[in-house]
Amino acid sequence: MSNASTSLWTLTAAQLRDHVASTDPTPGGGSVSIVVAALAVASMQKGVTVSLKKSAADSARHQGLLDLRSRASVLMASLSEFADADSLAFQDYLKACALARTTEEEKAFRRAAKEDGLVRATRIPLEAATEMARGMEFAEAAGRLVDTHVRSEVLAGEVLLRASIKSVLLSVDANLSGISDAALRDALKRQRYELERGEVLRSD
């Protein structure tokens, strides 16, 4: 997207699709993965909201659904912010790449700016994946409480969320090799594989 101040969430679905399909560097795969994750939680939220309509007779189940609705709202908001942040982080990295590099001072400043931008562009999808993992816990709880006729909404959201975790980690992989600080790179790599390992264990 050419305008860094434009939120992905102000675009129509058709505009978002066309931006993703264009030669513009953003939104890229990371942001797309996070958008899908936010929509996945929204699908699960639908199942919870519909189930609340006739749940008052069972006070414990009703309260459980209310709690899930609140959790889903927070999670959707968080993921929505991460989708925009991911695009902005990569735009900042590209700006750093375009900095002047004539003098040694300029070169040093450019290297530092590139490193900062790349680290941020790695951390954001990692943080988003952590939120998505919380969404998987939400899916498990929602699946037990929602009405049978809307359970497919929760199951569909769970499938999309699981795919989003895998796909957003590909953005992490793409950025890790460019980070020159070996200790930081290894720490981020460990965090990445712990998230993947947790997802593998959950799916077993």
C-alpha cells in the first residue's frame, strides 16, 4: 500500500484483494495471514453470539459464552492491530533500505536502521502467532459450548487459525536470516520453533 497511514481495515474486500495481488510490497504474506486469523476469530465469535440467544436457561453455559464473547472481541482487536503493524514494519524496513549510503556515517546509520526494521518485522508476526495460539485455546472452549447448528463456524475458524499460524511463521523465516545480531537472531528463532512445536503438539 502506498499510503502508510491507511489501515487495511478501511479497505473494501475487493480493494484488499487487489492490493495483495499487486506488485506493491505491502500488504504481504504476513499481513494476509493475520487478516485471515482475525476473520477466523470472527467466525468463531459468530458461533458464540448466535448460541447466546437461547442460553439463559443454563446459567453456567450462558456465563461461559459471555466470557468467550469478551475474549474473542479482545483477540479480534489485537489481531487487527497486528495486521496493520506488520505492513507498517515492512514499509519502515524498505525506507531504511533506501537511505543514503555515501559516507561511512550514512552507511552505519542505514545498517542500524535496516537492522531495527528487520527485527521489528520479525517480532510482529511472532507476537501475532502468539495471539493466534491463544485463539486456538478459545476455539477448543467454544467448540464445547456453542449450539450444534453453529459449531461449523467454530470449526471453520479453527482450521483457518491453524493455517494462519503456519503461514505467518513463514514471514518470520524470511526475515530471520537478515538479522546480523546472532544472539538476537537465535532467541527469535527459538521463540519461532516453540510456537510451531506448541501448535504441532496441540494438533496431535
